[in-house]
Amino acid sequence: AGPLAGILGALTAGAIAGRTRRRPALILVALVQLAGIAAVAVPVLGTAEGWLPIIAVCLYFLFYNPGATVMAMVMMDRASAARPATDYSLQSTLHAAVGMGSISAGSAIAATGGAGATLQAAAAAGLLALVGAVLLRHPAGGRP
């Protein structure tokens, strides 16, 4: 059920972000991702009975995937007209490397500090993304 919710979130984000400016879209998905982290925190730190874990996972996917969709749109906007495939490939590689590093850091935090520390680190990263989205400036000719 979670992956289906993620697909729905990504498609919805694409439809919304295609009709709005990128900076507000990035701010919105950063806020939505923080809501996804909060949804997962309930069963992890509180009760994990009944349908609650399934609902939390669905909300997490629903709220997480829009960020990847909007980020891909921003990366495409930032690719140069002269060499778009090279630029997008480099951006995607950097995006993947940061993602892998984040997974490693999250695993290390979980091993040493447990689920609560991991959720705190995720929330801090989400807040950092929100600040980055608020401060984002676009180059001339970009789509702010």
C-alpha cells in the first residue's frame, strides 16, 4: 500500500509543481516531508497496534515521494541548454550520492542512538531542506 501512496504523491506533486513556481513547490514539499516524518514517529515512538503502522507507512510514502518529483523538476530546470544530458546526469549522481550518504548516516545513528535519535536527525535534515528551499535563488532565466 505504501508504494501506491508514493506513486499517488509523486503524480500529484508533478501536476501541482508543473503549474507553480519551483521555490514555493520546494517549500511545500519540505513541509510535507516533515509531516511524513511525524507520521512515522507515532508508531515508532508510541503505539504500533492495529492499522496504525500501515497508515503511517502510507502517509510517509505519500509525503516523501513528492520531494523527489519536484527535485527532479528543479534539476531539469537547472540543466544547461547546451549540454542538458550531461548536466542532469551529474546532478542525478550527486543526488544519489547524498542519498546514499544519508542512508549510511541514518543507519549509524539508529545503531548508536535508536529510533528516536534517527527521527530527530531526519527532522533536522527536513528543517535544513526547508531552510534551503526558502533561501533558494535561481539564476537569470531560471524558474524561481
